[in-house]
Amino acid sequence: MKPIYKPSGAAAEYGDYAVNIYTGCPHRCYYCFAPTVLRKDRETFHSVVEPRANIVEETRKQLEREQITGKTVHLCFTCDPYPMDYDSSTTREIIKLLKQYGNHVQILTKGDGSRDFDLLDGDDWYGITFTGASAEEEPYSLAPPFARNRLKRAHEMGIKTWISFEPVINPDTVLWAIEKTSLYVDRAKIGKLNYHPSSVDWKDFGRRAEELCQWLELDYYIKDSLRKEMEK
Ligand code: SF4
């Protein structure tokens, strides 16, 4: 088992290395790609959430065997490192291990990772996903005002902060959030909704989002699939 791996395809736009800690995710985002990637039944993916077998020990062995150091490791692609209402102490163990070997982490969550802020420093990233979806569309995630509050606290502690605005569900709410959070966000990544019907004018949204980021002097990245729409 090699828990630390190099993501490929669109996932590679998020990080050079990654670890997926849990078997599933309870947040039930309707656009979630993970069950497809993992070839799992969607209901099982959202209801059976536990640390992958021996994940801590296998990560330790791989770090030792391959002497992985100096990398920034994304947590996580096919699950959330802080599944709401589940024990996430395994995430804490993984962060400790990665950092013990001289690596850094890039966290992305729809939950609450503030418990582990004490492990992070100025070369680690704490990030949240913000899509602009309504509470009815994303009922199982940490409410956006609380998520932004955690991000702000991370920033005040000197941890690097980022927001994944992907997939954009409500363009106007996302543009509002880009502006609202720019004082405590170090980087924004923006991507369109893929594989689901949408009436969004992606070309127009992408242009407005890019102009706003430039005006705010915000470090931003437009994901490839959105960039392609903008260039049509
Ligand atoms: S938070 Fe991520 S992994 Fe969890 S259901 Fe939503 S998209 Fe899937």
C-alpha cells in the first residue's frame, strides 16, 4: 500500500502529492466525483466513513522507505480530512507524521480542521471549499460563515490559507465571497461545475472572476476546464 501518491489529470492541478485518509465522506455533495473514481456505490461512500485500513502505519512505512521529504501533500482528494460528526484523529496522526519527515500539508475541507491548527506553520496550507451552493444543496457541510471564520483564524495564526471555489454552483455568491475573503486568503482556485447540467455562462463568469482577482491583487488560479470555456 502506498498512501502517498501523485495525482493525475485534473486532480494534479491541486497538488503534486496527496493522501486519502478515509474510506468515504458524509458531506453528500451531489456533484461529488469520489464514488465514481473509487468505483463505489454512492450511498456506501457517504455512509461508511472510517480510516482506511492501517493508513497511519502504511504512511509511516512509505515515508521511511522512500525518504519522502520537502513535499507539500494535499489532504484529501477522494474524501474530506475532517468528516463532520466523525472522529478525525487519524488526520491529526497523518499530519504529525508528514511533518515529522519534513513535509508540509495542504488541507482542503468542508468540515472543521481548527483542532489541528496547532500542528501547522507558515509553510502549511489550510483551505476550504466554497461553491456558493445553498444550505439545502449542501446540508451536511460546515456552514460557510463558520468555515470562513476558521480560515480567518488560520490566517491570524500565520498559516497559509486558500479557498477552492470549485465547482462553482452560484456564480454571484462566489464572486461576493472572493471579495469578502480576500484580506485573509492567500490563494484562490476557481473551477467550473463539470459532468452536471448548468445554466451558468462560464465564459462570462470566468472573465468576471479573473478581473476581480486581479483588482484585489489576489493570487489565483483558474482551473483548466474553466480556462477553456473562457477562451472559446
Ligand atoms: S466534501 Fe468532497 S469528498 Fe465529501 S462529499 Fe463533498 S465533494 Fe465528496
